[in-house]
Amino acid sequence: MNDEFAKQHIEFCRRKLLQEYLPRIQRCISELSEEDVWWRVHETDNSVGNLLLHLSGNVRQWIISGVGEAKDTRERQKEFAERGHVSKADLMRKLEETLSEADNVLTK
């Protein structure tokens, strides 16, 4: 693969993650109550909170650990087992920190 193309693609991905996707997620979460974040139609469904934990775990595993070679500490089952003990502010802080770490990995 062409080095210039690879650099441009990584820059594109970094912009998408931090300047497009994260603000959209932040805006959507700001519209939800704490209860809404953890609401599920049925016990076997995933809540928005579970999906945020899963997104953080996925980015950490694939970018921070996979690309950045950090130790993989993901506990995937816990992402889906959580039932509302994490505030939406903490969920967003975790996602923001994870995306910031991923961005640092992608700048290298």
C-alpha cells in the first residue's frame, strides 16, 4: 500500500472518530436520561449503556492493543452484563478517554 495513501486514510479515520462520530454520540446521549441509557425492551437486549461500554472495549482492543501493542485488558462479557451502575457521564468519559488514547496510537 502506498505510504501517502495510508497516512491520508489514517488522518481521515482520526477526523471521523473525534470530529464526527464522538460529537454525534455526545449529542444523542445528552438527550437521554440516566434511566433511558440503561433501558432495554427485554432482558436479552442491550441498552445504550451496554453499547457504549462495548464500543469503548472494541476500540481499546482493536486500536490501542491491536495497533498500539498495549496489553489487552478487555472483558467483553462485562460490557454486556452491566445493568446500570455506571452514570452516563462516566460512560462518556470512558469513551472520550478511549478515543483519545486511540487517536494517540494512530498518530504514531
